[in-house]
Amino acid sequence: MLHILYNIYYVLIFYPLLVVHTIISALYAIVASLFMSKDWVSRNVGYFWGRGLCIFSLIKVGIKGLEHLEDRKSYVFVANHSSTYDVWVMYGWIGRTIQWVMKKELMKIPVFGWATKASGQIAIDRSNTQKAIESIIEAKKRIKDGVSIVFFPEGTRSRNGLLGRFKKGAFYFAIEMHLDIVPVVIKGAYNIKPAGSFFANYGRIQMEVLKPICIEGYKKSDLPKLIDTVRGYFE
């Protein structure tokens, strides 16, 4: 009965709130970008948007491990990805200015796309290697002084809740930028709302920020070794 009642709430109340809150957040980002820096917009509007959606959907979120992070230090965050909640939880609870690497197609979504541009998110054209490289080079200018970057190394949401194959982008970027990698393990998001599901389950998400992995000594030729090392923290 609780499951049925929750989904009635989810469909009739949460989904409309999702649309309204996202539009308000996007407009907030666009207007704020006229007066504030992109980093300010990304951190504050992202917090407002992500935490708000989790609250509206009535889920509980637990976070631990933030004590591993140093103030004013930039990192490459790598997180597992099985639900849209992963993005909302990262924004709402990571407590830092973060930039995302996202598919270029997302930038074309009305209002949402404008907001991502206003907050300086990094669009990657996966069909054009040269343009993808140019986007990463541009990103290097901004990932400093405590501004961090987030990758979902699987590249897309897991369809079965299992960890997918890690792609090289996050690890290449970390070596290139000499930034420590921080694994972020998100548990429970898939059980609440799997990819492709219209309905949801009431529950709790636990996000654990693990100790940074120093990439000192790693070279580009060591990418497979680095990927295996980081992946081991999620298994």
C-alpha cells in the first residue's frame, strides 16, 4: 500500500514539482549569471536544484567522507551512475563547486540547456574528437582553486544496476591536470528509480566520498592500471 501511495504522490505531485522547480532553477541560473561568476551559479543554483528535487521526492540522503576533501583544492570526482538521482545528490550534498562533463545534446534542451551554459558546464561532442579535445582544453582553465570536475566514467546510466566498463576520459583528464581522483560511491539510487522507469520506490540514498587517490607518478601509458585501481573501489 505504501508503494502505491508513494507512486500516486510521485506521478501527481512530484513530476509537476520537478518541471516547475527545474524551470525556476534554470531561470535563476540565467539571471544570476548576469551578476555572478559561473562558479557561483554552478554551486549555489546546483545546490538549490539538486537538494530541492530530493526533498520533493521525499527520499532520504546520507553523506559521509567529506572530511577527506581539502578546502580550495580541486579534484576529479568519479561516481557510479545508475539513476537521475546521482546528479541531484551530487549537486545537493557534495558541498563544493563542481563542473560536469555532459553530452552536447543536453545543451539543446530549452531552458535547461541555457542554464547549463550559464553555469559553465562542459559540453562534449562525442561525434567529433577534435571538438571534444577542445572542450577539455577549455575546461582546464576553470578547474582550479577548489573548482572540481565530475565524471560518470561509465559514460551513461547503468540499465541493470551493475557497474559498467569505465571509459578513459576522467583518468586522462586527472593525469593531464595533475589532480587527485576522488571515488564517490552512490548506493540506493538504482533501487529508487532505475534508468527508464516511470515509477519510483521510496527509499534512501547513501553517498560516500572516499579518500583521494594521488595520481603522482602516473603517466598516460598507465591509464589501464589507474582505471583498474579506481574501479576496485566500486566493486
